[in-house]
Amino acid sequence: MKVVVDFDRCESNALCMGVAPDIFEVRDDNFLYILNEHPDESRRADVEEAVQMCPKAAISIVED
């Protein structure tokens, strides 16, 4: 799987970081960074939760 963020929609509210801090990070510059675009399949549940929690629907999963 590949994690994709639409940065035009993202508000960097860090809800995704709360669910998966090893994959998403909001830094001091208030921008979201993807730390791991291709997380292990064992992280799918957390990535799916981050997708669901995003208030702007800016996160998606693309199957490789």
C-alpha cells in the first residue's frame, strides 16, 4: 500500500499523527510530512483509521 496526502486539502491538524506517529508528522513549521509512504501491511488498520479521522479527507491509500 502507498499512503497519499492531498496537501492542497490538508490542514495539518495532526489527527493522523495521533493515530500513526511513525507514518505522519506535523513539524514545527505546521506542515504535515509522510514519514513512511509504504508502511508494512501490519500498519494498515492504523492508516485506515487516519484516513477515516481526517476532517478534510486529505489522506488516501493506493494499492501498489
